[in-house]
Amino acid sequence: MSIPKTTTEFFAGVGGFRIGLEKADPSWKTMFFSQYEPGRKNQFAYDCYVRNFGLDSIVHPELTNVDINDVDKNLLPATNLLTGGFPCQSFSVARPLSLSTGMDDPAKGQLWYQLLDTLNAKKIPFGLFENVDRLLASPHAQPGRDFGMILASLAASGYSCEWRVINAADYGMQQKRRRTYIFAYKNGTRFQKSLSAISPFDVLSRDGFFASSFPVQPIDEDAVGHVDIDYKNIEMVRTTFAYRFGNAGYMTEGSVYETKITPVYEKPVTLGSLLESDVDERFYLTDSQLAQFKKLKGAMKVPRVSKTGHEYVYSQGACPFPDNLDGPARTIITSEGGVSRTTHTVRDPKTGRIRFLTPVEGERIQGFPDGHTDGMTDRQRMFCVGNALVVPVITRIGKKIDEIFDNEPSDLRDDDE
């Protein structure tokens, strides 16, 4: 008999992890979730989550919309998987690399430890986490330190893990969205033992958690880098560790193996196939907005002066305007729907006019059901969508987790809860 497919979801947003897992296997049961935006009177994402899923299955529902830092982790239910797209603002490309603070940011960067504390308090055997790809290089002044601290803290807690930077469009999905995924598993599980019996090269190239689900081009064994992290001295890691991690890796007992992989590409879903018909007039660009977009999307060269007084020219190439309908969407972000360089614009196939994306199209780009974010304004819906993840990536990962859970014994947990 296998272990139950039960999960706790932190930083839940509008429920991308939950939908993805349930699409892989409807028997997944979410026992607890947490979604809270500090300093915001309106909790739009939380309200959306509750509207779609309710609170009936949730243990301690009164703790689901409070600051996770203030939640006693011992009160949470015993589950077998912890998921979380821990806040990424401290690592994100949305701010200049030179200003990235990573885990030094007390408000956002240190929320990783809320996940770690929960793994330890509830003896959760498996964890699945998501963040931006630049997590691997953060912070600017000490590249790789933050990810090294994550790996060290997992090792100190008795976990091994794999990571992979996955661009959803490389694997047949509808958006160019590159994110770091981490799968952690307790030492002593059958899955951990199965990987310890093969070489790190085989884990990274063929048989590991990610390589078996998201195939890669053949890699050279000599291209696999190795570094040991002193996980018994986290403070030393924080102050001295730096390393250039590849986009795929494996860590066990502080020994880290990493490499640069190339996906086995799959033809993506096109943006054009996701568009609605008969779109409301409010989504079409005005003449003023058209002029603004033409300027914003064009090539630009701006004189700037560095902190040291050095004069230089900052340049950017032109952006597609409108967006190409024959390929996947670009990365959708929280500012979608405003007049900015990053906003998607499409030429409506029916009218031939240029317009914004609709919220339903935003939902489709992320893989959510149509209307999932109903109940708020268009801009609020697009903000929630831009803050989410690509649901089909989680479904594909979830199918692998299902296999793992089906192979773990029902008495895997050794607690009395």
C-alpha cells in the first residue's frame, strides 16, 4: 500500500500547484494552504483560491490568510508533500542584478525558511518548490550564495534534492517562462535510495526526477561540475560560499553535482490558438495607446552614468509589436494589461485591430481554467495570473511524483500524528 497523496501548499496564490497536481491525479488532497499579502487590505488571490476550492478539507482554516511567519508550524496537519512558489521579488529580473538582495531581504528573501521549518516540524518526506531562474545566481555580490544556503539547509535537515531550470515552451507548453524547480526528498525514502544506487551523471542525464520527466540532450560526463557545501556550518556558507551553478543539479549529503543541459524540444502551443473571439471593445488600444506602444516597443538608446561616474549608453532592441501569434506567449508578468514594454499586444484575428490580452487569455497562457480568476477587476485578474506558475509544468511533475508515492510504503512516516 502506497502513501496518501496529501499536500500542504504555501504561498498558494490562486492555486497553481493544487490544480496541477489534481490534473495529474484527482486523488490529491490539500490539507492546508497559506496565502497572504502583507500590507494589502484586499486579499484578492486568497479570495480567488477560496472561491474555487473552499475550505472544507482544510485543517485550521483560520490560519490560511495570516502572515506565515506567525503560524506555529506544529499546528499544521501531517502531509506527505509540501509545495511553494516562495516569493521571488528578492531574486527577480524585475530589479537590476546589482540591486538584488536575495536572502538578505528580511521581508521576502527569507521566506524560504518558512518552508524549511515546516518540513522539519511536520517531518514531511517530499517537497516541491519554484522560483525564478536567477535564484541560482543570487545575490550579485556573491553569486550562488543564496542557492547554496538552500542546498545546505536541506542537507542539514536530512534531505537530498534535484533542481532544474525549465522553460515551459521548451516542453510543448504555451509560454516562454523560465523557472527554477526544486524537488526535495527525505533521506531514507525508497526514491532517495534508488538514486543513491546510481551515478550522479545518470541522475542528471537520464534517470533522475527531472531528466526522466523532462528529457535532455546527451551531456558529456566531463561537463558535470562538483562542489561540496559545508552544510554543518550555514553561517560559513552565508559569508564565504560562491559558485556558478548550472541549470540542472543534484545534491545529496552536501555533495553537489551540476551541469548545463539542453532540452529535447517539443513543439509549443501557440499564442494564437489561445485567443478568444468576440472580445469586448475595452480591450482594444486607443490611438493614444497605439502611439505609446510603438514608442515603448521600439529600439532605444539612453545615455547613463554609472555609480563610479562612467558614462555609457544603455540600449535595448525592438520588441515585437504586436506579438507573434504563431509561437508561444512571452513571459506574462504582474503588470500585464498596462501600457508598458513588457505587456502583450495581439492583432485580433477577427477584427484585425490591435488589443490587450483578456484575463481569460491570461489564464490560458498559464494553464488555468477559463474564468478561474473571476470576481475582480481585469487588472487584478492579470496581476494574479502574472504572479502564478505554468500549471501544465506542475501536472507533468505531478505525474512523476505520483509514481514515487505509489512506490513508497504506507508506513513511511514515523510520527504519531
